[in-house]
Amino acid sequence: MKFEYIPKIRAQESFGYIDFPDKFYRFIDEFNIVGVRWLQPTTISASYFLRVLQEGSSAKARGYGRGNNKENDELSIQMQDFYHPLLDHGALWKVKNDNVICTAMPYGDRESITDGFYRMVNMFHYPETMKMEFLDDKYRFRINGDHMIAIYCDSSQENFNPNCSDKELRRKAIQHSAQGFLRYQTTTGSYVRDRYVSEYAKRRAHGICQLCDKPAPFSDCDGNPFLETHHIIWLADGGADSIENTVALCPNCHRKMHTLNLSEDVEKLLKIATIAD
Ligand SMILES: [Zn+2]
Ligand SMILES: [Zn+2]
């Protein structure tokens, strides 16, 4: 699926769809958005909609080439019923790392919108990993619509396989990294941590603490060096549950970070987490 690049400034003029540019850019920044497809999600087929949310922007339309446009997306009228209750003012967004989420700004109260979502899930037999969240009004960049919602596939519900190959682990950790914001918004109090991100951080440390550079002090029952994963910018402070924000530390250094959180240590770890892969 093709996405339009989002200019860093003057989006209001270029898109003509945005009433509140500051809210628009808050949404773009906090959700790591890099591209947009403004066309109604209801113009693609129900199965393509699911594939795009599951597989990201690389998901291919099947049977395209109808109509004038050779790049035509898989078109359908299946989803038209959900235009009003759910997908009004809808758009698809390409997130950093190629994930795709859908937003819409439907009219109505929360109950009727939630009801519309579950009717859609039932009608097309969408999996339980498809989720809907109400986003805060601080992101609603249009006058239209009573609410802003996000629909996405929650990869944190995938079964974690601790024995997956390095390649598979890296692919999943990168993919899951981009969904952090939506995922931990769903819980209250404690944050959900992605196991693929955590496992990836540990594996790439190769048993060496990334702060003091010493080997892990002991091995666990399975013989793996014991390190703990740490979010450099704490989740409570808005840090992402992503591989760029996660390191593996020995228990001493982990305590040190939570007690002192020295800025030179934070800087060192941020550098390591960014360049480590
Ligand atoms: Zn250490
Ligand atoms: Zn920590």
C-alpha cells in the first residue's frame, strides 16, 4: 500500500484536511508516523484491511489492476456499512518500522462506536489481536467527529517464542518497537513490556552489562547469563518500549540507574541502544 510522505511543516496547506496543526503534529510525533493514506479505509476490502494492519505497509493487494490505476488497492464495498458508525474521517498511517494503524473520527457516543467496532470484528471474523482505542482529544486534529479512535493489530498478543532465531527475534523486536505507544496506553498503572523487545536487548548484549561492560555476575538455571532489561527513558516518563530505548544491565548497574539515573550514564546507554544493531 502506498503512503504519502508527511511534511514536517505546513501540513495544513498541503493536506487541507487539518484544522489544528499542533494537534496533528503531536499525533505524528507521539505515534512515530511517517506516512499517510487519506482515502477512507472503507474503500479497501475487509481482508486487505486486516493484512495491512498485520503485515504493515508492505502488505500487497490481491487482484489489483482493476480500473485505471495499475497500483489500485484491493477495492470492495464490504466495509461501507462501517463508514458512519466507525470509520468516518478515517485514514491509514504508516508508522516508523512499517507498521500500519488506522484512525477515524466518528460521530456518536463511545458505546455506539465500540458497538460498531465489534460488529465489524464479527462480520469479517477479525482476530482478537485487532484492537480499538479511544485516543485523547489532544490528538483530534479535525473539527469533525466526536471522537478520535485508533484501530490496530496488537502484536504483544502474539505467542512469545524464546527459541526463535536471531533473525526472527530481530524482525519481531523491530516490528513490536513501533507499537509501544498504543500498547502501554491500554493498561493503567503498570506498563506492558514487550517480550520480543526485551529478549532482543538481552541477546544483543551477549552476556555483557552494557553500562559497566562486565560479564553478567551469574547464569540462570538454563545457563543464560543473568542480565536485566532496562528502559533508558523510563516508561513512566513517556519512554518507548522499543529496542532504541532498551538495554541489558547487570543487577548492580540496574539499581544504579534507578537510584541515580546519572545523565552521563543515560547518554552512554542511549548511544549503545541506537547503534547496537
Ligand atoms: Zn553493570
Ligand atoms: Zn530499569
